[in-house]
Amino acid sequence: MPAWLDLMAGWAWRVGVAVIALYVIARALSTLRLVTVPLLFALVFSALLWPLRRRLCAIGLPDAVAVGALMLLAVGSVVGVVGLASYGIVDQLANDTDWAATRSEIERWLIDGPAGLSQTEVAGLSDRAEDALASGLLSIDIDRARLVGEVLGALLLTTILVYFFVRDGERLWHGVVRAARPERQPVIHRAGGAAFSALSGYARGVAIAGVMDGIGIGLALWLLGVPLALPLAILTFFASFVPIVGATSIGLLSVVVAMVTVGPEAAILTGVATLAIQQLEGNLILPAVVGPQVGLHPAVILVVLAAGGVVAGLVGALVAVPLAAMITAAVGEIRAATRNVPEANLRDVGAA
């Protein structure tokens, strides 16, 4: 057998096994999404809060007081800001909107506007839209209790995990390290530190990209004369932590607000502006901002994000980039340690 064919065959079966293993892991994460998603968000938010916790402890606050104050501030800020923003939007759509007049305006625009539809065609579209909305609401009613229970459970689990990670993160990690062989503990400890640093960089990068995305959406809505630009910009920032689905949901909400408050033309322009900003954020800003933070090239981030979404849907898109960044950082640290420190020295360090 030629040497080149033997080499290719060796690489082929190893790569195949690795791909199958990654696929199985991704499917398992997707199946256990009610655990993996809260765990991921807890790690990301813990990475954001960890430096603040260290600063509070550095100024003399007891550890328990610092963690408690930080959690109250974080949870209160998120719940308060998101609650106020959501209340303003819901109040506008529920109490300050004449849906009958909005429907008449849309139908009139479809007849007299660029679409140039006939009254019969518009009536048919209206009937089909009502049927689709009714069936959608029926399915929502059927699954509402389960969905609300899952969301509330995930939020509660995330909050509890964030508290324990911020309070006892070092102790939990030392327990993981002590489970390894003594000679390997120093390397594992450094690899874990590198992985957490990469996760912190990912959290900072997503937050920066979310701020830029929120400013862009808010500015576009303000220029188009759409009310509630600030609440929608705030929700856009928080939605940026959920790839794909978060941005799409807030974009659709912005279009609805523009439709009922300004008119069809403003809704179309809002949709175009929102789509353009989200594409710019997802394909350019996010990779460019997160890449330097986690040590991955923007092209690698795009490929990893797309692959995670294809293999495991939303859960895959959520975990792909931070997981890749953590693995890359940890493997790099392990390789550097094993390359620079002989095995005998590792055993001596571990024993010490």
C-alpha cells in the first residue's frame, strides 16, 4: 500500500470518528436543552459578574455580602429594565392601538399602493391571515402551559447556578482539579483558567456587539419616526445573547410596532433596516468583536456558529462559539505546558 494512501486512510477514519463524536455530543446537548441552555447562560453571566465580585471583595466587603449584593443588583437591573421595556410595548399594542383602523389602512395600502391588488385578492389574503392566526393561537394555547413552565424553570435554574458559580466557583473548580491525578493537576488548573478567560472574552464580545446592535436598531427606529425606539433597543441588546432567534424575534416585534403606530411603509422600511443591521451584526460585527476576545478568527466563528445551528438547532448555535473558544484555549494551554515542561517536572509539581 502506498504511504500516502495509508496516511490518508489514517486521517480519514480519525476525522470520521471525531465528527461522529461531536455530532453525538451536539445531539445530546440539544436533547438536554433544559439543562444545557441554563448552564451555558449561567457560565456566561458568571464570567461577566466575576470581575465585579473580586472588586467588591477587594474593597473589604465580606464574600457573602458581596455576592448577595451583586446578585440583587444584577437580577433587579435585568428584571426591571426588561420589564419596563416590555410593559411599554405591550401597553402600546394592547391599549393604544386601534387594530380595526390598522387593518383597514393595510388593506387600503395593498389596493392603492405599489402592490396594486384587487379588493377580492385583499379579502382572500385577509381571510387566510385570520385562519393562520387562529390556528397559531390555538396551538399556542395548547402548548402555553408547558412552554411557560419550561421558561420559568430555565430562568430559575440559571439564576441559582449564577449565584453558586459566583460564590463558590473557585471551590467547585478546585474540586474538579483534585479529581485528576496529582501530576496532571497543575496543567488542568491552567487549562481551566484559560478556558474561563476565553468564556469571559466571549461574554464581553457578545455584550459589546449587543450594545452596537441595540444602538443601530434604536437609531433606525428613531429616524423612521417609530415610537418605543428605546424599549426596542433595550430588548435588542438582551436578545443578542440568543443567536438567530433573539434578533429575529425583536426584529419582527419592531415591524409590528411600526405597522400599527406609523403605517405599512414604515413597517417595510423598519423590516429592511432591521434585517440589514442584524445581518451586519451577525456576519461582521459579532465575529470581528468576539474574535479578538476569544482568540478565534472571524471566519472560524461564522463556520462554527453555522455548523452548531445545523447540527443541533438553537442549542447548537448557543453553545458552538463559547465551547469552541474554551476548548481551543484549554488545548493550547495543555500543549504549551506539556511542550515546555517535561513529564518528570509535571510529576514533581503535582506532588508538591
